[in-house]
Amino acid sequence: MNGHPPRASQSRSPPLYRAAHDPDGPAALSTTVIHALADCMGVDVTDSRVSLYDTVDPEALDALFRPRHDGTPRSGGTLSFVVNDHYVRIRGDGEILIEPPARR
């Protein structure tokens, strides 16, 4: 014995998954979100479990954070939704945060 009381086993939550979307890159925001979800879930991006269509319209998502008509970026605002029990939060600056189900 080491003189310390025994500790109860602690369950560890999966880490908060972070990704970033480059608005000047070739991928649409919805595509970046799909890839981030697949990576967070540990599945191939073509897996049928990874889809935004039942939760959010991908085209509307892309338009929501698209640069303004004068080309200036939209840096404010957030959008949150749940896909396959994963809480997804997208910020106007391109940060994507995904909380796996066991974390909440």
C-alpha cells in the first residue's frame, strides 16, 4: 500500500474535436464539417452515417458563413446542431467544434 486511499475508476470523456474551415480554400464549409464529423466518429467520410441532410441544409450552411457581397469575411455568429448525437458548433471565423456523445 502506498498510503493513499484507493481511487474510484474515472471514466474519461472523449476530447472535444476541433477543426478549422479555410474560407479561401477549395472546400465548401459543409464539406469541411462532414470530413470533421467522419474523423471525429472514426469512420470513412463516405459512410452513410455521416450526413448533414437530416439536420441542416448543406447549401444554406455554406451560404450562411460565405463572405459578404463586398468580399469581407463574416467573422461573427455561431450555428449549433446535432448529428448522430454529436453536438456540432460552427463559428463565423471557421472554427468547428464537435462534442462526442460521451462528453456531454
